[in-house]
Amino acid sequence: MATDLHELLRTLRVWAPEVTELPSFDPESTPDDPLPLFTEWFAEAVAAGQTEPHTMTLATSDEDGMPDARIVMLHGADPDGWSFATHATSRKGRHLAARPYAALTFYWPVHGRQIRVRGPVTVAPAEAAQTDLRVRSTGALAAALTGHQSEVLGSVEELARASEEAWEQAARNPTTEAASWTLYRLRPDTVEFFQGDARRRHVRLAYRREPGTGTERWTKELLWP
């Protein structure tokens, strides 16, 4: 019997109390910079057992302004920006070359929290990208060495052959470089923290970087949910 999507949707809940705890959030007690708050919320998501809290949605647009989004992994967050990596030749790599501006979204339902980050994207030095790749798993290196990301694939057998060769190379020489592997850094203009509330009185706190100050200064403001 075919599944009725609308019936299935009606059976689902958001933030069911048996799996979600909605913490209180006082925006008046938040730091002046969004990075410490991001780090705090991230650590709390990890401690609460949130599945894959380091995954995030990356939204880009092509040269015609058409949007696209996909899930990628966070590689770090520091004063230089929020970092992620991919092949420069991939679809998202081409998008970022044409329009070096992007948005990130984290969603941690264990606490009913979202974080949205938006700003210009720069390319880290090539050495940083290869260092980033070397500290990851053999599988990550093998995937990078397989290459051809976003290109048309002839068959699953073709992928299996290329992947097997890449795994062997990665295991044999874990310092092998993947030429097109690129580390990107998004330096945010805005960072928004969303804390869900059971009565739908969600708290939204937006940090906005003050332009032209020459320093890391932020303005904070509350947004209607």
C-alpha cells in the first residue's frame, strides 16, 4: 500500500518532550561576540547526544543567482571564520568561485536550536587545505582522491573501481595530496541564534557585524519569531 504523505506528516511532532529539552535562553546574558556562544551551544549539543552536530546546510548560488543547498561538515570555527572543505571543481566550488558568498544553517533538535551564519567566503591557503585533509580519516582522503565530484557518473561499477584505487592509495600513502581539495572560510556578516519555546515564543538573537569599524565589533538585536 502506498504511503499517504499527508497522513504520515500528521503523525509527527516537533520537539517531542521525550527526546527534546528546550533550555531557557536569556539574550541579555550573551557575549559581545557570536563565536563563544556558538561554541557553548555546540558543546551542549554534543553533551546532549545530538546526532552529527557538526553537519550543517551550506547554501550557495550560481553565476545566475540560482540557489542550491546541501549538507556538509564543519571543519572549524575561529576568528578567521567557519570552515568547510570540498573540491574546487565541484558544483559548490564553482558556485563559490562565481559568487563568493554563502549561508550556513545548523539544526540541533535535541535542544530545539538553530544557528544561521551568513557572509563572504574566502579560500584558505593550499597548505591549510592539505593539512586539513591529512588529519581526517583514511576514508575522507580516499573520497577526496576519488575526485570527479558533481560530474556525471557512467555507472556504480565505475565508482567502485575508482574508489577502490583511491582507498588503496590513501592507505599506502596517507600524505597524498588531492590537488583540487579546497578549504573555505566563511567570515560572517550575521549570525542568528534561535531557541525554540514550547509555547512558540521562540527567542531569536541576531548578531550583525558593524561595517567599517576596523575592529571585531557586533550589534545584537532581537527578532520576532
